[in-house]
Amino acid sequence: MDKEQLKAFAKEIMAEMNLSGGKILKLIQSIAPKVDYDKGKIMVQVKRALIGQH
């Protein structure tokens, strides 16, 4: 998956989760390759990161 596809994929996930912002985009882009681009796993990891942040 190239950079543009990864960015579009990340934005799609952000739209599903009603999130916005550059930090979230970079977070998803860093998590995605580690979990083989599995949307469910990415969403769980993002939720965990956001909960840990607050």
C-alpha cells in the first residue's frame, strides 16, 4: 500500500469513528502496517490510544 492509499484508508477509518486531526491520521498510518491493515484491529488500537491519552 503506497502513501496515498494509506492516507485514504486512514481517512476512511477516521470518518467511520467520527475523528479528525493530524495526530489521529499519523497514529492510524503508523498502526495500520503493524496489524496488516485490519480495520477492526486498527479501530481498537486507536480507541485504546485515545483512552490512554485522557
